[in-house]
Amino acid sequence: MALVRGAAVALVASGLLLAGCGGLPRLGGSAPTPTAEAGIGVNGFLWRATLDTLSFMPLANADPWGGVINYDWYTNPQTPDERFKATVFILDTRLRADALNVSITKEVRGSDGQWTAAPVAAQTETDLENAILTKARQLNLSNAG
């Protein structure tokens, strides 16, 4: 029990130490660009574009400091035997293509009524990433003008 408690304390302490490192300048790097909205730790345009682009899906939870947006199961009324879930990771404060990762999970309902995992076309995730990036660029341009 003492070992578990000690490990938990060490984990919390290391997390606090790492959290405090965010204000230190990066060696050889440049200062973060002011593209992140106040109050969130990721690019604000990517964040807003993700919420806008996937607004048809029910939002499960969102972590604006960690850059993770989880969507709950969505079923298109035209294909009631398929459902999709999405998780979006925003990985940077800059508006860049590699600062975004979309992960889709798909299930299909069998004749027994049970949902089972099904493959998702790789192009689906790429298409969603491109739609979010396009929207983010539009938001950026409209903000600049």
C-alpha cells in the first residue's frame, strides 16, 4: 500500500513539475505564435473549425487545454445500421496540417441487433481532417480582415 501511495505521489509531483515547464523558453525555438485563443492550449482556429465541422455529432467531452475533442456515437438516419464515433486531437498552437489528427470508430449492427466493430476507410479520416483544416483557414482569413 505504501508503495502504491508513494508512486501516486511521485506521479502527481512529476506532473506538477512538468506543468510548470510550460513557461520556460524553448532552446533554439521561437516563442509560441499568438494563434491560440485566450484560455485554451491549442490553436483556436483548429478548435473552432473542429466544433463547427463535426457539429452534427453529439459532443461527449472536450479538453481545450489538452486539445482532445471526443464525440459520441452518431447514426445517419439514412443508414441506421451503421454508427460512428470520432476523436480529434489538436497537437499544436500553430495552424498546421500536422497539428490535427482525426480518429474514427465505426460499428455495424448485425441481424442479432448487436453492434460490432467495422473497418473505416482511411480516406474518411483524411477527408475530415481536410474539411477541418479548410474551415480553420477560412476562420483565420476572416479574422485577419
